[in-house]
Amino acid sequence: MVRQLHEAARGYVPAHTEFRFHPYPPRVGEIDSHGDLGPWNTVYRNGLPVAFIDWDAAGPIDPLLDLAAAAWAFVPLAPPEQLREAGFSPVPDVPARLRLFVDAYGLGDRHTILPALHRCKLLAVERINYHPINIAGAADALEHHARELRWLHAAAPAIGRAL
């Protein structure tokens, strides 16, 4: 469905270009997309995704970065201890799942996803500025993203080999 969303968004020109998390209009190559793709914003019918809901974070984004952000949520990408805490037993083969995810999307060069995974986390850090949270909440969010980036840095060689 992510690929379908991106294809539908290509060529769309919004009537207004003010977005909640984006202080700029779409740049060349960007599309307007959901901004928070994940299982929590997906409607399922008979176990299959049929729609995305909750578009309050929509805005312009590079499709590859949007795919990377979706991969963090749908694969999901996380350290094994975090996956266990989330109820995964056994812990899935994250690199293999990521490869399957990008193949299902139809990404031409799988290896382009790895730097995009890093970049989309950095964009998530920038978005903290737009959330109505207190200083402690912002610090927690920064620590969360830092843990994910450290994990990704350590896991990158294995992920790269799997791609």
C-alpha cells in the first residue's frame, strides 16, 4: 500500500502548502504523504491493509524517506530487547524482513534504504520541535531516537548483507 500511496501522490499539487511539521512547500522530488505510516494508522480487513487513517502529520517528503519511516514501523526495526518487550517471540530476523519489505515495495536498489533509514530518524528528531511536549518529554524522545540510531549503526553491516 505504501507504493500505491506514493504513486497516487506523484503529480498531486496541494491547494495549500502549510503543513503541521513542515515549514516549507514541497521541494522537487517530494510528494505529499501521510507522515506517520505504521500499523497504528492502518485499517485492516481480513488481516490485509486497506487504508491509512489519521493524516494530521501529512506533508511533503522524499518517497524514499517515507518508505524508510514506514519500514521502521512495519518491519519493525528495533533492537532485539525492544522487540521482545513489544511481544515478539521469537524475535524476527529484522534484516530479512526489511529486504522483504523493500522488495514488496519494488525499490530498484535495495541498498538505498539503509542511508534513508538513518536520515528519516534524523528527520524524526527535527519533528520533536513541533510536538507540544514538555522538556522532559522532548528529552525522552531524543533518547529514544538516539537508541534507535545507535542500534541501526551497529546493525547496518548485517542489514547491508541481507539487502
